[in-house]
Amino acid sequence: MYKKAGILLFLWLVVSDLQGQPHPYRIDFVPDTVGLSPLTGRADSAGFILQVQDAYHDLLWRGYLLANIDSLQIQGETWRALIHAGQRYRWQALGVEGIPEELLSKAGYRQHNFDGRLFSIKEFSRLVESLLTLAANNGHPFATLKLDGIAVDSNRVSATLVYHAGPEIRYDSLVLVPPGLVKPTFLAAYLQVRPGDLYQLKTIRQLPVNLSRLPYLNPADTFSLTYRDGRCRITLPLQAVKANKVDGLIGFLPSPQADNKLLITGYLNLELHNLFRAGKYLRLAWQQFNRQSQTLHLAYRHPNLFASPVGLAVDFNLLRQDTAFLQTAFHLQAFYRQRYWEVWFKGAFRSSRPLSAPADSLTLPTIADYKLRQAGAGLAYSTLTDAINPTGGARIFMEGLVGSKQINKTAGVVEAVYDSLTLRPLQTTWQAGGEYNLRLGRLLVGHADATLAGIFSNERLFVNDLLRLGGLNNLRGFNDLELYVSEYALLRLELRLLMGSDSRLFLFYDQAFTRNRIYEQSDSPLGFGGGLVLNTGAGMLQLVYALGVSAQQSLSLAQSRIHVGYVARF
């Protein structure tokens, strides 16, 4: 009946609507059942066909199992369709056979929910899909369901849902094409397809995304699955990506001493990915951000320790702030990654000491000699499409550390000034933020990221406690680590014009809101400008021009910075 009506509808519209002009239409339902109101609107011939089909299928989904299209007619300029809904069916009962109780519970099945309930194909299909998905995520990708013992009495339907689990499937070997780019044991652990583990459909679906998050590998083609004797073999075509890099940066900045001289800063960075073909990561970075100020950073990350989802990371930081203070920090972190999520626990150890004697021995110095031990945890969620140049997806993170600080009395300062000071205060550090990338067109990508951070103590803070802002890695338009703050909020917006997979032009605007509790100062520094990242074949050329404005520094005009860098990848 429906097929015949559909053919007649098509022929009628071809003849009556050769120009494809919109017409008013009306779709009526009989009998005049509560909840089935007429549908009206305007559409061309193709749109009207879709409206009639959608109305018909909607009735079927809602339990009007005998619905059919009765008539089609033209009344003046109006197209009309009449659909006979018939009676709406209800469940008498839906029983189950052979379905594990665990699957039923997770799928939300309750037998009493089907006793006398209105029949809904949509709701029934959702139950079937949920049961089959749960089975596929628990080692049974070939599980089947069928309705048996179907009986119809008046408008009541009863049936039994019968489950056949099929063979239990476990992962077999991981075949990499070409071999030798990475160790299969590491990649199997990273992708969570270790040999012997139960097959999981959600893990298989996640393979391309997880591979794209590795900076040194890309999928070369679609992967294939081979099933045999209860085992699933995965074949992954891969291509290597040059992710190891050595880069340097030269900055031309105004001197902070206001002596009208140009300050030249330097930066060297070495990053090695996929060490020993096992996904390990090593970084060594050195930076001179002022005439007598330097930083040194060492980091090592060991993922999937003993082929498990757990990994370890360590890093060491050294900061010399001209002749003011020297600071070292060491972090030890254990992390656990599961699909989009990563959770970590961290221990932090930091020490700092002044490099020169305080000018006043009768007052508490602003730079302290201290040792700080903290512990805490963090959480991140990421759907970024690429590890290096994401064009879509988002990432959010948060971390908190708490611990005790031991303040040592500074030589040359009268001990009495420490009488009112708690020498073992409690100190907390926290940060949270995220980023979002959105493709605005074929060549345009919008990027936004935000960070909130703060440091608090039940005793006063010192200058060498404070967080640092400024530089290309956070607030562009300012000298590296120029701003001392106890709390800040930073929003960065960027519009990128893609010129290839690795090259782009971009414009940016950075806005920060800061507070310094030591001097009770608040500020809203901002930076804006543009830049270029260009793939030269042998490496990446980076050029950034930035301007920064800060009310705290009483700058009447924006101060400009030029950064030129080159990244050699291998």
C-alpha cells in the first residue's frame, strides 16, 4: 500500500510541480487520535515527499504498526496527504532468554517496564543496540539477538528476546606495516589492544584517534581486523612523522632597565620522541630571558610501564633570576591514561635561596630561603585531532598541589624579625584550563585557550614563591617571565590561516587578569600581534611580532617584541 502510494505521489508531483516551486501542504491523520495533530507548512516537491515519509515513519516508530498512506490530492494550491494511523499497539510482555544479567542491568532492561507499556520501535531498537554494544565491548562482537514467540492479541504484543553470544574474541598480535617504526608491545599497550585481552568495540573505534595523538606516527591507511579461532589480529598501516626537533629562538625586546638599550634573549630546545621505539620522551631546554637570568629544564616521560596503562614522568627545573635568587624544582609523576582521559598523581620538591644579602637587616626580606614539599593530583580530558597542529577538538585539565614549606632564616637578618612568622606554613598551588579548536572554513581555524592558576599560603608569600607570566608560551607581548603574580586568568585567541599541514599565518589576542598579593596589586595586561610558521622542508621557520600593554607598568604606548626562531625536525 505504502509503496504504491509513494509511486503515485512521485508521478503526480513530477507532472504538477515541474518548476519546483514551494506550495502550502497539509498532512492529516485518521482517526483523529489524541496527539496526532495535522502537519502544515510550505515545501517544494522533494520537501513534501520527505515530510510525508517522515510522518509515516514516525508513526511506525511510535507503535502505530499498521499505519499507511490513504490518499494524496490537490486542493487549489495546497498539497494534501491523508495517513491512516490505525490503533497504537502496547506490549503485553517482553521476555528474555540467554542474556547475561550483567548486560541486562547495564542496558537498563526491567521486565515490568514492558507490561502494558506503549509499543515503541525506537525504544526497542535502543535496547537491542545497547545490548549488542555491551556484548561487543566485553569480548563478543558477533553476538546476535532475535525476537521469538511473537504473539499479537488485539492491540497487545508479546515476544521473547533471544540472545546468542557467539564466540569469545581476544586480541592476538598487532601487525605493523612497515615494521620497525615502533615496538608492537608498546603500541599494543598504548592502544589498549594487548594480546590476550578481551575484544572491546569502543577501543577498536578509538584506534585512529589514539594514533593521531602520537606526534611521531600517523595512520597511512585504514586498519584491518582478522578473526580466527577466537582471536582478533589487527593490521595497522603506519607512516613515520618527523617529531624530534632542535629549535632556537632569538628575541629582540626592550630592556627592562629602561636604559634605551635592546635586550637580546635566547632559547634552545631539544625534544626526542619515541626513544628506543617505545614511545619514551626526553626534553632538554635552556633559555636566557634577561642579561643575568637563565632557566634550564629537563623532562623524561615513560608511558605504559611494563605494558600497562600506567606511566611515569620526571622533570627538573632550574631558575636563576639575575642576582636576586636561585630556584630548583623536581617533580615525580605517575599517570594513568584511558581513552580520552588521563589522571596523574604528583610529588613536587622545590627549594629557593637568595643570591645576595638583603639591604635591610631589620625587616623581613621579600625573598626567602625555603624548601617546599607538595603532593597532589590532576585530571585531563582531550579530544584534540592532532598532537602538534590540531584543527579540531578540545582539551580541559586541572591540577592541585598541597604541602608544607620550611622557611630558613636568612643570614644577616636579625632573628627577631622571624618571631611573628610561621616557619612551617601550609602552601597550595592549583591550575585549571583548556583549549578549543574549530575549523571555520577550508583554510581557517579558530583557536582559544584559557588558564586559571593561583598560589596560596596560610603565611605570607615571598617574591620567589610567585607564579610567572610573559613570553611566547603564555602572555605574548611581554618579556619572558616578566610578570610576578599570585593568581591569574589568561585567555588567548588566535585565528589561523592554514598554508599546509605545518604552515600557517596567524593573528592573536592575549588577555590576562592578574593579582599580586605581596604588593596588593591588580592588573589586566594584554598582548596582540601576528606571526608566521613556515615549513621550509628542512625545518620550521617561526616569526612572531607582538605588542604588550600593562597598566601596572604605566605604559602609555604598547611595547613591541620580535621573535625569530627555527625548528629543525628529524
